[in-house]
Amino acid sequence: MDDKQPYHHGHLRRSLLEAALGLIAEAGPHGFTLREVARRAGVSHNAPYRHFKDKDELLAAVATEGFDKLTGRMLRAMSRATHPLARFQQCGRGYVGFALASPQHYTVMFDMRESGACSAELTAAGARAFGALLGIVQECLSARVIDVNDATSAALFAWALVHGIAKLAITGRLPVHSRAAVLRFTDSMLRKSYFGMAPQPASHNR
């Protein structure tokens, strides 16, 4: 294949990302080469280097895209509700729903080894996703529907909960299999998590 082809490939970067996602679905985030990504994208083996210096940088781009998609999914889910607790639950559903819909992105986002390819863009995308979760926890605090000492710790707790559910679900280790069942389980666990953070009635000395 002519090495000049990439110059005429108007959507090269998008094609490479799509090819990488397809390969990740088959072989995981560490089971492919840039040469194979190029082959699947229908470009020369040198073409990926126009955008990515190595495989890790391509994976970082996939992860960055994933975090941005995750943030969008959570924000759209929260927009369906008005009460802070309902928005909190929708945020969690959005998180797990994203993992179910985009397991390739999700796997790269959280299984990619740390490297120099972890760019400022990736760091910022991850911070935006956590910021969406932290924002709804702070909203619940402001509305006094939860009572916690530290919003960040509460957001980390909620993140650990939905991340665990998502990871178990996409690896087939959760004993429920349909998307609807996974989301119902998510709702149930989020409700239980709320009970642990709900304001407690004042105690009175007898």
C-alpha cells in the first residue's frame, strides 16, 4: 500500500480509533499492534504514526474519548430527574449503562497501565468525569438529603460502588445478565448506599 495514502485519508484519526476499538473487543487492550490497527483501518502501516507515536498513545486517546463519553452519559442521565436523590441514582445508572454500552472504552480507561502516554488531555477527561459525580454529591449535600463529612470521600464511595458493578457486569461475573437486570441491581445498591449517607434523626436523652 502506498505510504502516501494517509495524506489523503481525511478521517484517519477516527478510523484508527474505531479500528483499535474493534481489535480491543477481540484481543483486549494489550493484544494488538499499531500495524494491525492500520491494516484494519485500510491504511499503510506507517499511517498511525501521523497521530500516535506508539500503541500506548493510541490507547490513551481511546481512554480520553471514553471518559468524555462517560461524562456525557452521566450528565444526560441526570437531566432526566429533578430531585437530587433521583439525579444521584440516574448518575450511577448512567455510569453503569456506559460500561455496558462501551465495554472496550471502559476496559482501556481502567485497565491501561500507567505510562508517559497518560497525557494532560486524559487526566483532564478523567477529572471531568469524576467532577460530574462529585457535583451531584455536593448537590445532595446542599439539599440536605445526605449528611456526610466530606463530599469527595462520598463521591469516591459512590464511584467504587458503580465501578465494581460495571466491572463485574462487563466481565460476566455478576449473577444477572440482561442490561435491564444489571441496571435494576444498580438502582438497588445505590438506594442502599443512600441509607448509609442519609441524615440521622437527632437522638434525645431519656
